[in-house]
Amino acid sequence: MNQLGLSPMNCISAATLNGAKALKLDQITGSIEVGKMADLLIVEKNPLENLEALASPTMVFKEGWQVPHLMPKGETEKRCLRFVGRPMS
């Protein structure tokens, strides 16, 4: 989509919030908000400057849990991070 003239922000919105809206899932996913499912890519570089930054995530969270294959070797046994859209008790 970026090659078709959309800005990086519009491309990210099309893939996240607008996609969730099209599927009528925007109440539970598609943006980072309290109470929504946390599917996140953590990247080192700014994807608004270059969308290719999204191809090399340093961490991935799926439904709030860190995806183990992107954790440093040996870390999967020690910890499993949980990202939630609310304070943890």
C-alpha cells in the first residue's frame, strides 16, 4: 500500500484499526487501549520513517503473551512476559 502512495501511518492503520473495524472487531483489537487484546510488534527503528522496520521485530506479543521464538536463547524457561492493557495486581 505504501508503494501505492499511502503514508506509513495510513498503511499501519489499514493493517490494524481499519482492518479490525472492517471485521467488526475494533472493540477488542486493532489499537492499543485498556482492555483490548494485546498483539504487538516491538521494533528498534521507527516504522513511520520506514515500514521495513516492521519486518525485524525485537519482540512480538500475541494475545498479551510474548512469543517465545523471539526471546533470547534460554529465556523461555526463565520468564514469560505478559502485556495487558490494565494494571497487573
